[in-house]
Amino acid sequence: MLKKTIIALAVTASTLGAMGVSTQAVAANVTVVTLAPPAPRAERAPAPRRGYVWAPGFWDYNGRSYVWRTGHWERERPGYRFARSEWVQVGDHYERRGGWARGDRDHDGVANRYDSHPNNPNRN
């Protein structure tokens, strides 16, 4: 049933996108929109705060238009890493990615699967 619903939503979104209508879908920290986002705003990050992660401001999409969400503090979550929200163009649409994701045992901001990678600056 869920698979049929997802397929129906995808077909509807692609049909509306072809008609020039902005669409939005949310799944696992990804927002999909056919309308290009505005340029990011400059925002000054405050000094580091123990036990918290600074989440920079970003353009969010409310179903009709983009709205600016100012930066804010997020309490650290053990075993997770935080990725800033950003819009990425994928084909004919834009995806907003970011937020908390599992997989950072040592809390260095690098996902576990990349910790032993030669390009990891935190690698011992």
C-alpha cells in the first residue's frame, strides 16, 4: 500500500512539475521543489557553545514560496552528525538536504563510514 502511495505521489509531482507548478515532497530529511531557491543570506555564526551545534539559517519551502529560517542552536545528539541545510539541483528539481543523521560515534562531524578515509582531516 505504501509503495503504491509513493508511486502515485511521484507521478502527481512529476505531472505538476511538467505543468510549471511547484511541488514539494518530504522524505528522510530531503525536500524536493521544482522552483529554484533564492541565493543564501550571509549570517554570522556565534561563538561555539558546549553541548550544542550551530544550525545556520537556510531557505525553507512552505508549499507556496521560500521563507528564510534563521540560524539557531541544536542540542548535540550522541551517535548523530549534523549537516547544514542546503539546496542541491538534481535534474529539473531542487532538493533540500541536511539535518541529523546517524553514524558519528566519535562526534567529529565525519560519518563513521568515512572516518578511516584518507581524506578525513580528523583521522589519526
